[in-house]
Amino acid sequence: MFRTAGLAKLTLAVTGILFACLTVLHAAEGGAGFYLLGSKGPAAAVMPPPGVFFSNDIYIYSGDLGGDTELPTGGRLAVGVDGAAVIAVPTVLWVLPEEVLGGRLGLSATVPFGWKDTEADLTIAGPLGGTATGSISDAIFTVGDPVLGGMLGWQNGSFHWQTGVLVNVPIGDYQDGEISNIAFNHWGADVSAAVTWLDPAIGLDLSAVVGMTFNAENPATDYRTGNEFHFEWAAVQHFNERLDAGFVGYFYQQVSGDSGAGATSDFKGRVAAIGATVGYNFEVGQTPVSARLKYFHEFAAENRAEGNAVFATLSIPLSITRPAAGSDAWEGVK
């Protein structure tokens, strides 16, 4: 019988919820949206007990936009685009000790940074002008936009559910006119709802998340990315208190077209992905650590890069607020 005990159970739950906050995707303007597909996964709706938690995600992506599809980026149109990125995503999550609407409230902050390289066979002048060139390569190492988040989660036995909101704050290092950027130079918001069925008796975790991303206009390019729908799922089996493995996937569909003076078409993107995940809990001294590896292979892409993504995640508790004995939150830490 599977039963997660002590702080190992806590960190396992944290792993699935910390990484809704991120940048670098491959659709819409610059082939990117600030919500990172695949960031949710096992235990997506499970809220940890009150306390402060730290998690760092290393996101590795490589893909290409095949054929003669045009990618709007930096005020220009790029054709024959290949891209790669390695991004670190440190996140701090604070779960308040007070009960809110019968659930637990968490507040998060993320500041991504890392490397991104974009290559194009041809760039041509966009609707805002610009110079037509042949092949071009643009590599950067810089800081992206901070992302602030809030989530509210509930539990009834093995059933967990959660709502959340993320806000992209456009103060990162945006390079006007360049085809590679980690920052987005516009405000954005993502709203989501997640459910998890986690049975500690058999160790089965079934999780799903639906969400919608809303984007403001980029004032540097007069381009506004349309609304973006995303769905993520995970099916994971816990073999014991330390090890689990299973399958993950996502689907993305832009539901409204791009707009603004810089848009030449609605450029609606779509992509799906399927992959696998493995998680392992261990201790460093007396500090519990939760590690997770996720791999996604993308397919059925339209107006969007198609490639492969890897997430390598480490999560630790910085401090834990012990609730009163007998409360629901106590069950997660005793």
C-alpha cells in the first residue's frame, strides 16, 4: 500500500503546482506566450500546507517552424525559423496559514532568466517597416519578465481542486527589433482551474488543468497576441514514498486571432504534446527535496514551432507553519 509520509509528501505535492509562472513558448508574436505549456503536471491541484517553498525549473526546448510559415517577431516577419532555449525559472511560493473561503491561499513570484537562440532563413519587412535580410541568427542570455501568481485550493478526501491567476509584468530585458527575446514587453494574465484525484492507498494520481491566457498589446511592435487556450494532463503511479512515474501531455489552441497595426493575419497557433515523467523524493541532511523530470514531444503544430521540451525540477520547503493538530492542513505534515 502506498502512503506518503512526513515532509516527503509535502514536497511531492509542491512539485506539481509551482511552475505555472514562466516565459518562453512558441506561438503568437515571437513564437511565444508567457504561460509555459507543460509547467503543470502531477498533483496539479494539490496545495501544500502553510509555509514558504522554493522551486527551480530548468526548461530546455528545441523546435522549428517548418515550411514557408511566417513568424511575426521584432516587428518583422521571419521564415524558416529554428529555435532553442535553456531557461531557469526560480519560484517562491508562500501558502498563508489562514483559511480563505474554506481553502488554502498561495502567492507566488517568478523571475526567469536564461539563454535563447533563434535562427531564420529569411526576415522581411513587416507592416511597421524594417529591413529585409537573408539568414539571421540571434542568441541572447538575459532576464525575462517577472510573473506574479495567486492560487486557491481545496480538498475533500482524495479529490483536490484549485483555481489560479498569473500576471506577466513587462519589466524584463526586452530587446526592441531583435528576433530573440525572453521578455514580452506587454502585460498578460492567465486564469486556470485544476483538479487532482490522488489516492494515497493505491498511489494513483490523475490530474488535469484548463486555462486561458489574455495578452495586452506590445507597444514596441503594435502587436497583440490573441487569447490562448491550454489543457494539460498527467497520469502517474507512485510506487512508494520516494518514486513515481507516468505519462503527461498538453494541448494548445489560440482561440482568437492576433491584432494590432503590426499584425498581417490572425496567426492562430495550435500544438499538442505527449510525454513521460518520473519523480523522486530524497533528503539532503534533514531537508527534504523533491525532484521531477518531464519530457514532451510535440506534434500536430500549426502556426507554431514543433519540437521537444524537457523540464528538470527541484523543490524544497524553506519554512513550514505547523497548523493546529486535528486540522486538515495537519494531515500533510505529520
